[in-house]
Amino acid sequence: MKKDFLPYYISRAILSLAFAILAAGISWITLLLAILLFGLFLLYLHSGWFRVDLRQPLTPLRRDQHGQEIQRKALIISIVVGLLIYLTSPYLSGALSLSLSGNVALSIGIITYFTTQFVLFART
């Protein structure tokens, strides 16, 4: 780990833990999810997919035109998936005997965003 990226590492560790608590509550799964998410943030930093600007320590990743197009596609897909889950959650709850809340739809939307971005970047 590079000392120059320490603010990024700390901020992403906090963000990963916060999202894991939102998605899984307080349990042992939360820790596993937080570690997985933090690993993905490290992958994004060290993958070479983004230009790194150390003048902004909390947000050092910069996108080029190709990266912005991928981000736009991932955002559109994640919003559609999140809205579909949210709008169909009352019907899915009854049919599957599951309790789906808005947090689940938000969590699935966020996971969809990062997964779509990862897949689209990995293809290039």
C-alpha cells in the first residue's frame, strides 16, 4: 500500500463498512461484505482503468471519455434495476414470502452499478 493513497484507503474503508451495514445489518456477513467492497475499491485504484490525480487525496480517480461512457451506462442500468426492484417489491414480497424494503432496492442498485462498471471496464 502506498502512503500517498492513505486518505483514499481510509475513506473507502469507511464507505465499504457503511454500505455493508446498510445492506446486511450488524452481523458477521457485514464484515465479509465490507472486505469485499474495499477490495473492489482497491482494484479500481490499482487497475489502470483510471488516471490517478494525487492532488485530490479523497477522490484521486479521474475518468477519460471512455470511462465516462461506461459510468453513464452503468448508472442508467443501476437506476432501472433499483427502480424495478423497488416498484415490484410489494408483489415479490407476497409471492416469495420475503420482506423486501427500500434498503434492499438501494443496495441492489448500488451493487448493479459497480458490477456493470466492472464488467464493461474488464471487456476493454
